Amino acid sequence: MQHTSLEPAVIRLLPGLFDKRRSLNRDYLLSLRVDNLLQNFLIEAGIGDQAWHLHPSSADPRDRGLDRHWGWETPGSLLRGHFLGHWMSAAAREIAATGDRALRVALDDVLLGLERCQHENGGEWVFATPRTYLDRLARGLSVWAPQYAIHKTLMGLVDVYRDLGDESALRIADRAADWILRWAASFDDDSFQAILDVETGGMLEVWADLLAITGDAKYTTLLGLYYRRSLFDPLLADEDVLTNMHANTSIPEILGAARAYEVTGEDKWRTAVLAYWNWAVPRRGTFCTGGQTSGEIWTPPFEFAARRGEKTQEHCTVYNMIRLADVVFRWTGETSCLDYIERNIFNGVLAQQHPRSGAVAYFLPLEGGAQKNWGSATEDFWCCHGTLVQAHTRHSQWAFYAAEDDALVVAQFIPSRAQVTVAAHVLDVQVELLETAMRVGPDANAGQAGARHRPDRWLARVTIRSDDGAAAPVRIRIPEWVAGEVGVQVSEGTSVSLADGFAHVGHRGGDTVVELSLPTALRSIPIPDEPKTVAFASGPVVLAGLVDHEPSLSARGSSPESILVPDNERQWTQWLLRYRTVGQARSIRFLPLHEIEDQRFSVYFPITDAQPAHA
């Protein structure tokens, strides 16, 4: 069954973990000055103030340029200018979802700056990338991914138009595309195929988006030109071209193929996308976190043990694979895609954002005694810095879908509220996660002897409202991690059935309240090719042990509870998961991977049957 995404304006995050992370991200977006965001575009257009040069004699750091953007955004960097596109995309989505006026002012100033740069460059070229970089690319000379950086600007402009309807953004992108078309069409096919083998980012997706928006035949031409034979032809033959391939070179191209199918209806694009997904996930497997790369490279199928290290799980691949999972779910209705999204949100997007500063970790290391390497506000601007600011404006996007049978699908247990028209009725649906802390007070010891005093389930409340008699079906995902029988309480007169990975709610109009009890259990997740080495998870949340190496753990039984027990359980809720080892040489404390800040940690632990030698 096919599904569609909801417009960002109809969904609001409710207070909680996800809204807190979104708010951190929003504050960061607004903290960046417009002239710094534009610095490389102004310089390339010949109108920069050159203030980025350091002046050591000045006593004021601002005069010395220390507040400017550095790292990959340093003037002279081969990828300079890439971050502004991410910023525009993130700002546009935040504005569309929340109506943020301050960000809107900043975005308007950015667009005015880009229009000026385009005018100074002759009316088409708008990029911070020098045109000479494309000349070098055409001559087969070494240059680091100029089309990748160019794509980011086009992506940001297109997203501003799609989310906000801003005609100036569309106008800038459309004019810039004329230059790219003339350049790309000037090569014979084999020569341009060689050029496409140097990272192009999501250029294909932009052309599909602009074709859908404008209907201009030039974008059909560009779609044809940007068909990369070395990637798509083997996928059409169902061959594994991913193993040891640079992952985030190809994922944006596959997202472009997905958009090309949606716009043109040509089956070759869909076939390539589904083949890529099958080779990337079901036929390859994942780490416990949901990630699949190491050193930015696709891991061989089910061979993960030797690939754990300091550069496991690049954030860009996490975000873009979430986007691909979203595509596959919308096309096929496979609930495993929603489980994949959930795992990667918790153990990638959240785990690679600093919980207090909002900074990004380029990689999520999975070696023993690892430590997250956080980026800075203005001195790094890695590629993952860009995908991070986009990812945290899109939590609400993954929460709901509309199905082709007019049902509203609650896809993720992200506290949020959607107000949509379903089956010709206005439907207001609110998703809450209820606290399940243990009772305190006179009745704290009530209940069966030996009963657990900690939460062993998620309690979710879904409230559905519409006019009396305005019936509409609602489906609520039942996660793959549920351990036991799902409990359901529902308003009198409302039917609920559990089937095909969903709770099917027959909302009849008025107010319907559904409370789901989703039992969880501590579980171990082995590495496929090293089954005696495991990670631990509760629900979708991977746990990290606070340790500076990778010690072996002794198992006294077959269950994870023989190794880990609750820590400080009177403070427990489903969001404050704390464990500690039991029966080991030394005690190790565990907490959710997405809460790790600067501590050293291990996620995987070799398991032995021998009793530990106590120190």
C-alpha cells in the first residue's frame, strides 16, 4: 500500500526529547550571521569584504576574523559554500513547521545576498564554487567534488520554494540550472559519464524536483544526462555494487532516482532504488545502531566485526538512509522501514548530536573505549554538520503518513500533533508517551510480591478528534522490538484490531483515546559474523557502557539479565534507562547511547561463559 508524507505545517512536536533537540538546532541556525553564511559566495562574486583575512594586530577577535566560518567553509576550501544549502533547507523546514519569524528574516537576507551574487556573476552562476573547478573536472584533473558543493546550494533553494513557496528561491535555482545544462550538454556521453564518477551529490534529485515544479523540458534533459551508468546499470541487473563503495556518494544519487521515478513514472528508476535498498539493508545487515558504514565505506554483507572503529557510522549516511527508508515505506508500506527509521533516529541522529550544545559527531565510533568527536560551531563545517541541521528539523516528518485508503498512519512514537484532512474530515491526532515511573507513597508496595519496580513497557496515548460522525481509520505502528502481548485500552464503542504490524483503530468521530502498552525487554544484539560479541538495547535504544576499553563480560545464563541489572531503579522512566553489570570483575554502568557526551564508552562486548576473576 502506498503512503504520502504530510505537509510540515500540519504537524507540531510536543514537549519532550525530540522537541528539545529540535530547539537546540533552531537556536544554532539562528546564531549564525548572514554575512558569514554568504562569505564564500560574496568572495566568488567579487563583492566580498575580504574581512576573513586574519589581522593579528587587532585586539578585537571579531576584527581578526575569528568569528568567521572556517574548516570546510574556509575561503579557499574546495568544498566552500556547501553548508549554506543545508542551512537554507533546515531554516525553510523550521519556518514551515513553526512559523519562526526570526529565521524567516535571516533567510530573506540570505536570498537577497544570493540574488546579488547571481547578478554580479552574469545572471546565472550563483555558487561559491569557482567555475574553474568544473574545467579541471572536465580535463580529468584532481578536484574535490565541486558538483557536491554546487548541489547543496540548489537543494537549499529548491527546499525554500517547496516548503515556503518563495518564488525568488525558485528563480535563482532555475537560472543557475541553465549554466549547468550548457556545461553538461557540451560533452560526449562517455566523457560526461567519467565526470559523473566524481561525487555529484543529489544533482539528480534537484533536476527531478525542478521538473516537477516547472515542467520545463530542460530538466528532463538533465535527468538523462545525470544517469550514472556505473551505478544504475548494475543495480538494474541486481548486482551488489555497494560493498566497499563510498556510501554517501551513491545514496543521494539513489534518492535522486527515487524522485525521478515519482516525477516521470519510468520503471528503471524504481527498479534501481529498490535494488539499492535491498542490497543496503536486508541483504547486508546493520550494526546494532542501524548504521552500516565504516570509514564512509559500505561494509560487506554481514561482515561487521572487523569494521568497528573510530570512524564507524557517518552521520550523512544515517540521515540519507533514513530518507531512503521513508521512500521505500511510502512506495511499499513495509513496516520494517519504519523500524529502521526509528533505530537510526535514536542511535544515529540523536546519538550524533550533543545533548546540550547541539554539536555534531561526524562519526559514531563503535570501537572499545570510544569517544565521540564533537564539531564546533564555526570551525569545522563538515558534511555531517550540514545533514545534522537538516535532520533535526524533520523529526515530525517521520511521525505520520497518509495512506492511499484514507487512513492516517502513526509511524513513530514521537510526541507530536497532526491536524489533517483524511477521508474528507478534519482529523486532530495527538501522540504522547506517558511516564511510567514506579509508584511512590503509601501504595508504593502494592501489587504482587516480586513484581518489577521499573518500567518494562512503553505507554503511548493516541488521542483522535474529529466532528461527531466524521469517521476515519487510524493505524498505529507496533514496533518490532515489542516483547510480549500488546495491551490496548480504547474508548467505548471503538474497534481496534492488531494485524500486519499495526493497531487498526476504527475512529467513528468525536473523541477517541487509544492507550497502548508496548512491553520491552533488555535484549542482546550480536555482530552477525562474531555472535559471541554483543550489544545491549532496550526497545529501540542502544545502551553504552561507560568504560575506556572493551572488556569481556561473563554470562551466568542465556539472557541479558544475567549480565545487566537496573541501576538506581527508583528513578527509572522509559527515557531514563540506567543499567549496571552484575557478577563481573568490575562494575560497568550503562546508559542510552544518545545521552553519551564526552565519556568514553563501549557498545559491543565479547561474552564468555567463564566466571570472572575478581580484582
